[in-house]
Amino acid sequence: MRTSSEADGALSAIQQRGGVVIQDNEVRHNVLALAKHARESKRSPALVGAPCICRTQLQDHFGPILRAAADIVFVPSRTEAFGLVAAEGLSYGSLVVTTGVGGLRDFLRDRRDPTARGAHNAYFFTPTSRRELEEALGDALDYLASLSTSQTEALVRQLIAQAHSLRWDRQDGPLDRYDIVYSTALQALYI
């Protein structure tokens, strides 16, 4: 996406399908919109969280609640070393709609990835393609709408488990690898 109008157009597709978008500087407005939508609709809305909710008292109070309520986290990065926002989204049990650039592909599995075998956690799109973005968002919303309550609970548990597998101190994780490097370097110094 090159302009905010492209992003607005793509995100309006979410709202047209019954979703509520939470994004920067609109927390209060969207909390009210979510409450109104929940009252007026016959089904629970999908809640889509954009990467950064503004840092205000409202954010401090509602931020964790909104993250926990989000069904989808939107990460439209053009570059990404690791993807902390996406990992945080998984830790709250949210699917990720993203460009899949850089380090995001290290731990996110696209819905079209044959190796994911039903354990996908992301919907990738090309950063410059509004059509792909709308398709990814639409597919994610349709997928969530197709799940029963028990399937949704199983999905949330699966996503949270995937996030926990990213811990830096996991066995054979970064901490173990750093330990090997430092041990090898120290041995080389003293040999």
C-alpha cells in the first residue's frame, strides 16, 4: 500500500463484512463502535487490531483488553527483522494478516502453505496489492466466521501455543545458541 487511502479502502472491506477495526488514535471511537455493533448485529463481530494503538490513558486501560478481543492482527510491514507485533498477536490468540516480509516468514504459516497442514496462523499479501490485501482480510474473516465455538477455542489455543514456541529461552532456542557461541569463543581464547 502506498497511500493511507489504499489502507482505508482495504480496511473498510473488514467493516463491510461485520468487522470492527481498532487503529491508532481511534481507540475510543472503535470501542464505542464495537459496543454498538455488538448490540445491533446478530453475531459477534470480528475485531481487527492494527499494529499500534496510541499511547494514552485509554490505551493503557483498554490496550490489553482490545488485544485479547482481537480476532485478527493487521501487520502491513514493508520490512521486518522479527515481527514482534505479529508474535504478540499470536500470544493473544489472533490470526495475523500481513505482508510476510523479513523475519515474519520465520514463524508465520500462510493459509496457502502446504506444510502448515491446518495449522496456519497468517494470511499473506503483497505490500503493493490492494486486491491481495482485501482477499487476505476477507479469507481470514470468512475462516473465522466458519468456525464453531469449540473450533474457535481450539484455534486460539493453537495460536497461543505457537507464540509460546517463540520464547527466547526455549530448548535449542537463541539462548542455547548464544551459549554455544560464547563457550566456543572462550575455549578458543584459552586453547
